[in-house]
Amino acid sequence: MMSQKAKTPNILLILSFIFSYFALCNCECKFAVTNETTKIRGMFVFGSSLVDNGNNNFLEKCKAKANHLPYGVDYVKGPTGRFTNGKNVIDLLGDHLKLPTIPTFKDLTTKGNMILHGVSFASGGSGILDETGAVSGEVMSMNEQIRNLENVTVPELEKQLGCNSKEALGNYLFVVGTGGNDFSLNYFLNFPHNNATLTAFISKLITGLSQQFQRLYDLGARKFVVMSVYPNGCSPMVLARVPIPMRTGCFEPVNVPLHLYNTILRSFLDELMQKMPGSKFVYVNVYKIIRDVILTPSQYGFDNTKNPCCEVTTIEEGGNETLCKNGGHSCSNRAKFVWFDGLHPTEAVNIVLANKAFASDLDCEVHPTNIKKLMEE
């Protein structure tokens, strides 16, 4: 039988481990934001050009860039890579949350204290599926965006805050705006030779998105804002390809599949909350909000719902009626236009979207709650 004297060193050894653990453990994250009105400390942003604030500028072989005028004509820093004339919806949500401008991941200065309020990983031309971005050249898919968070930003954030990601990330908003390119640059582009039914393709998107949300959840993400895909069948890019006699409104053969996807996405997010304990999702029905703007423009202060505000590059010029021509002109009454280029809305529309996402009480616009209520939980 072991003597009391023999036991003592073991007890001391155990106690020394315990004390050393507590000495090294930082049990409270050193958050940069101490705003008492919100529990949201920052935003991490994922998706495509509708939420990209300049990542593609740093991708040499990328074809989808907005780093030239007239993009940014109303933005304080001029052309920055935002696919609109002024602020995009992420900038405007940041204003509601009283956050500084969210930095782009690809900017070499996005490190250290710069990441404490969040990072944007979004890349114009990207999609849920890796193959979607091939048309746009060098872009960062959703999977790559999440890998960048996992492998680069999270270790740096843990170092800055003095705690692990599972403690820290629950206080950040994870905004996801993706899926539209998977239709326009993948499904529709390859139709009818893609050998996939619409339901099978949507199922593939939902499966991919489910895996991506799971990765974010496993890292510690708990509060999500998910943007529906836009009604691209109403965009100037699509309408330019429709025979003139059929341009009476939105092109429904494009919108119907997008609406079906959005309906399935909303139900999927409800199910996901049940499978991910502690998670909260806000589904923003961008599709409906923009359709409402187009159907009743005067109610929102618009009078042009069909034409791009900027001069777009034509097919004859090597473009696709989508992006603004480098150095081309733009309309003077930009606040009256729904679309800035062939696919992306003006800042005026982005303001409507951000306001609705933040404070709407209509379940058909935000479900099951709005961002204002989410950030108070």
C-alpha cells in the first residue's frame, strides 16, 4: 500500500497543472466593440458580387471586377470593387449595427486589429458550387471563402481576442448572400445540356449549403443572416436577351426556378435551426422585396425599373450586358433607378433591402425575425 508521503508529490503535480491551466486560460474575450445596445461584435460576410466589397480586385485573373468608374461614383472612396454606385447592402447593415467598414480578406492590410469587427470573404462571380465560378475566371467559391476563414482569419482572431473561436464567433453575425450565380452562370448557362432536372440541381445546392453552414457552426458561428437569390428575371441583363415583344415585365421562365429555390431555402433554414442547437437564422426575402419595388416603384421613390443606370458593355464589345463599361457614363438621377448595371441594384435599392432586413416586421420579408431583434438576443 502506497504511503501518504508517496502520494504528496502526485497531488502537488496535479495542483501545479491546474494552476498553470488557469494562469494560461483567458476566460473572457477581449472584444473591440463595447456598444451596450447590441451583442453583435462584427460581421463575417460570404457570397457573391451582391455582397462583395472588393476581394476580386486582388484576383489577377478574375473577370468580374468593379474597380473602375462609374462603379463607386457615389461612394466616399470611389471605385472599390463594390458592384454599385455607392454602398452595398453589407455597408448599410454595418451602419445599422454601428460597425466600421468591414475589410476585405484579400487586402494584405486585413490582419491584426483590422479583423476584430469581422471580414468580408465574398467574391463576385462565385457560387455555392465550386464549378460555378469557372466562367468568371479566378474567383473564390463559398468553400474557399470558408477555408480562408478557418485557416487564416480564425487563428488570427483567436490570437487577437485571447480565446478560441467557439467562445468568440457566437458574438458575430454571419451574412451569406450566394446562390444566384449557381443559376445564371451554371444551371441556365448549361441548360438544357446539364443533365440535371431543376429539382435535382436545387437539391445539390441545398446539400452544398448545408455542409457549408455546418462548417461555420462547428467553428462557433451561431447567428446567421441569409439572403435569398434576387429576381434576376427582372434584371436588364436578362431582359436584353428577351425578344422585344416579350419585354412586358419580368421574364418569368428565369424567375420561377429562382422562386422555387428560395421557397425551399426558407424551409431548409427552419430545419437547420432544429439540427444546430443554439443557432439563429434570419432569412431575408430579397426576391420579394425587389419584386415589390418593381411592381410599385413610386411607393419607394423609383421611376425606372428596367434599364441599367450605367452604360454596360455589350456583346459586340466582348461583354454580356452585365457590367458597367470602364469609364462609361451613368445616369444623373441614380436614386430613381432600380438597377445600376445589368444585374446589380443601385445604392437606393440597397438602402431599402438593408432597412427591411434590419427592422421589417413582415414575415414574408424577414423570417422568423429581423436582424434588430436577432442582435438583441
